[in-house]
Amino acid sequence: MQLSQPNLASSADVSSLIRRITPLSGGTLTYGRWVYNETSGSWDQDNSYTGDDLILVWSFEDASNESHGAQLTADWNYQGHDTVDAKDVDGSIVELPTDAYVSLKVDDNEVGHVRGQFTWYTGSCGTIAEPTHVIIDGRFGVSDHLDLDGIELQISATQVIFKGSISASAGGDSGSFSWNLTANGAAVRVTDCFMEEFTTNNGSLNLQSSVTKSGQSESSEFNTNFTVNYDSTNTPSSLDLSNGYFKLNGQTAFIFSGTLDDSNGNGIPGENVTVTFADGSTTLEELIMNSHN
């Protein structure tokens, strides 16, 4: 919503508020209610509030000069899920949520929310401020909206999975994009238990999108499996690609496989990746060169 200048907090006011209520300030999440005071141009804490949420309240005017009230609420222990104390990288102890829900209301109507569910690494060092499982869901907007659908990150000693979907709807038109990346390998942790690196050996990638506009729908899908090759210095040097394909509206447009590298040293990778269409085959390098000619 467009905000009119008279009721906006200044950047200095916002910075001051952030410094006062930084969630990890002092090692604990911040609980309390703050109200923006238009007269003084400052954020005032409501000392009568005794709950365990973080609440920010302010007012604004829209493009029609109509006044509205807004409230941003962070529920750190959503549905009764407790927070946890964990060791940060600097050795300090911080409070972290395991299930948090942040919502934005305008005139008591929710216009956006996001929920985050977190699992934190626990090992010989105890619990540390490094997630091993994160799930993010959310919606922004009312009739026209943007949705975060199950954005998920999983990290183990031998695998990383990152997947999810984003969709949007506006005026009867809609679109979505989803991804699923899996990397198999080995995690390297330092003496304080934090992950230093993850060496990927192989994995897979799948990307999908769809758009519906004026009643007409189109979709696409990209997929490949991959194996990472390393040189003598343990630096990634090439990728072996297999089960590669690209689909349009459910029909396979082309398939591909081979080793993605630049073995001929011309600065254009793909001479060893074969791309096959219905009427013949070529190399990825040739496709790239032809697209620039």
C-alpha cells in the first residue's frame, strides 16, 4: 500500500527501533509491544503489554488520504513450540525459535504472513545456531497474492536438499515456479561443530514453471542429474550430466547428456554435451555460439 509522507517514520527512527529490538540483541529474542508516536516521531514501548510476542503498531494514509492502522506481530513460539538456546559462532548463547509466525494486519485484517519452522544442529558441542531443517510457508496479499509454498532446506552429514515453490495470482492470471535440488556428498565440520564446507559428489536438479494468462496456460520443466569431477587440487573441474531434458507444455523439446567442461579452452563450455532435438543433434557449445551470432 502506498504510504503518505506525513505519517512515515524517518529512516533514523526506524534504525533506532531496529537497534533497540534486534531479535538476537543480548542473546534473547525480543518480546514486547512498540507503538509509533507521530507527534514525537519515535517508537514508544507499551509497558502494559505482558505477552510473549513482538508487536509493532503504526498508522498511515493510503493514496486516497484515508487513515489505516497497521500491526506487525512476530510470534516466536507459535502453537506452543518452545524456543531453544544455542551456541553462536562467537561462542555466545542465543535464543532461537523452532516455530515462528510473523503476520501483518491492516485495520485488523491480515494482509500477509510467513511461518518458519526450524531444527537446529545438535551434536558434541550441544545445540548450535546452524539449521539442519527449515520450512518456510507464507502468503502476501489478499485477492491478488504471492504464496511461498513449502520452501524447505534439509542438511545432513551426507546430503543437502533445497526445494520449494513460489506462486502468484493477480487479476485472474497466475504463475508458479518450483525447484528441487539434491546434492549428495560430505559435510566438513570444524572443532566448534559448525559446518565449514559441503563437498558435493553428485545430485539432481529439477525446475518447473507454469503461467496462466487470459485463460491460456503454458508450462516448462528442466531436469538433470549430475556428477561433480574434481582435479588434482580438489577443485571442481567438470560436471557429468545425465537424464537431462527440457519440456514445454508436457512435451519433450530436447534431451541432453555428456560432460560439461571447456576442454578445448575456447572459453565456451559444452563441446562435450550432446543436445538432441526431434530433427537431429548438436552440442551445447554450438547452441551457445549460434545464439550469439
